[in-house]
Amino acid sequence: MEERTGTFRVFRVVESVPHVNFFDTSETRLYTVFQSGYDEQSTVDSLRTGDLVEATLAGDPEDADDPWSIQSVERLGGVAMDFAVNAEPPAVARELWEPGLDHPARAILKEDGTPVAEVYVQPRDPLPGGSFVPSVLTGLVPMEPWLTELPSVGEPATDALFIDPDPPDTDQYSRPYGVVVLFSDGADETLAEFRELYDCPPGSDTRPDYDPYGI
């Protein structure tokens, strides 16, 4: 049994999965962690997808199938993450896509001439299983540098909206990409517009209901 202490990004999956994924922001490694069985269960239950925490995990690094356990955890902050599936991508994202594109492409959103948010299209092909939103939910999309600081804004992301044109359990994609919109603290009007457009009220849990073992 070994311990790992560091700063982690939390990626909760869904109720059908009794585990949480902790992404080590310095080692860029994903740890699968038990979701229940703790003395401080209320603290663990309060964690949300996108939270940034300081934590100590214990487990066996030689056994990839055995989840780790949380020894201590303290929330430092985080990015509020929302999800829209089977949804029409925004026009700015559709304009970014080019046939054969094999890397994320970006557009900058402004308010009164000031950059406040960024839109990225993420090709499905490089993603595990080709599924966009499930890969985001489980922390398999390496996004930490963009969450830490938006290049055009020079500030960290405070909110994120992930848009998949198809349902998570589809076996045929209508578009070869997914979309993420990352908002800074100054994106008041822009964030409100996207929340209304994709029916994501502040504080709501918009994770799609899906069985990741069935995908």
C-alpha cells in the first residue's frame, strides 16, 4: 500500500458507477477512487465534477484494477461543469470544423471587445472509444492546461459547458466532433446566454444518465 498526496481534479461519473476519478494535475495520471466507506462521507459526497482538491490517496500502484481510497481531501476551488447531449453545436463551433481536422481548434468569444470565453471543437477520433461527453465525465480528455488558464484571457476558467451532438450511447455519430466552451469570470452575459440556450441552470447537475459499461 502506497500513498499519493497532491492536487487533483475531480471527475465524478454517474450513480451507476461506485467510483470517482481523481486526475493528478502534476503527474497527469488518473486515479480511480472508492466513492463510499469514509468517516467523512459527507465531504466526499459534496465533491462535484470539476472540483480542484488537495488530497492524499492510498492504494496499490501495481494493481490497476483495484481502486484507491481517500485518506484526506480538501476542496481548493474548481470549474463548474455542465453537459448538453444530443444537442445542436453553436454556430461558432460548426464554423471551426474542417474535414480531416485531427486536433482541437479554438475560437474566442468577447464582451465589449474583451476576450471572456473560448470555444473548442474536439475531434472524436483521438478519444477513447470516440465518445466525447463520457470521456470528459471520466477525466479521459486531458484538459487541465485549458482549465488552469485560458490562453486568450490570461485567467483560469470558472465554468465549462460540454456539448455533444449525439447521445452518449450512440453507435453512429452525426458529427465527428464534440464542443467545449470555457468561460472566465468576466463572461457574465455570454455564460448566461449559453446556459439558457442549453438549459443548464446554475448549480444543476446536468451529467447525462448513461451506463458507461454499456458503451
